Amino acid sequence: MLSIRKYEKRDFDSVRYVCLNSDGHIEDQNLCNFILHTFCDYYIEHEPENCFVLDDDGKAVGYIICSEDYDGYKKIFDEEYLPLAEKCGEELYKWALVSTVLQNKYKATYPAHLHIDLLPDYHRQGWGGKLLNTLFDHLRSKGISGVMLTAGTDNINAGNFYKKQGLTHLENLGTDVAFGIKL
């Protein structure tokens, strides 16, 4: 039976698996390490209270992970995760550096930011919207004023999904597009 629940430590490996397999399997281990260091591990290691999973019979098959405060996130990200991204090579390191530009620009209105992924078998069943609403309710209960995310400009389906869920298109910057919602 599918349900949404709070992230637990036992979900660590499953969440990382979903992160690497939500858009198909990635073979390049260096790229895998970079993606985990840049877009996953901070949230489940430092803000697990702001993370939720889609549970299928005890296993996480999707997630929504969040930092509630950009400045706190950025301090730890720069100290702990950027050095790991740097070890993945110069081009990936540059990507890690620019991955936070839009969050920084919009942090006053949207102090929180999120990442959401589901394994392909769980797409188009309404679970993405339910994960978003779960997180939005959680952030509202904490007094957080807004949340944003970025996606690739070429990911048209994601952009349409976020707009359908009430997020506003904020800006395109290079290969990224930012969406936000005031809570």
C-alpha cells in the first residue's frame, strides 16, 4: 500500500537510489557521486525533519526533500558538499557552484527550497502533488513564508506539473528554471 510518511534513517539508501534512478539509470559513478553530493545528501543528513517519502510496503520509492532556510543550507553546503563535488571534476564543480544561484536570488521571498523525485513506475498517479502538499503543510506549520525549486529548462513535463500545482515561474537562468510558491 502506498503512503506518504516522514523520512527515517532507514530510508537513506532508498532515497539515494531514487535520486539516481528517477529519470533512468546513470552508469557514470563520478556523475552519480556528484548528483548525490549536490542534490540529495545535505537534506537527508542535515534536515531530515523536512523530508518525506512515498512509501511502498516499507520502501521509499519517491521523496520530497527540503531545506527550510537557504542561508543555513548554503553555509553547510559550501563547507561539506562543495569539496566533494569538486573531487568529481571541474565541470561538475562549476555546476554545483551555479546550482544555488537562483535560491540565493529569491531567498527573501522563498527561504526554503526543495527537490522532488519519484521512480518512473510511480509517475502520473498524483503522488507528486501529494508530496508537494505534504511539504507545504509542514512548512506552513513552521511559519515558513515560501518555497522554491529549480528544474532543467528542457524538462517541459516538470514545468507543466509545477505550474499545475500552483507554483509560479520565477526566472530562467541558463539551463535552469525557477518556480516558487508563497505559503
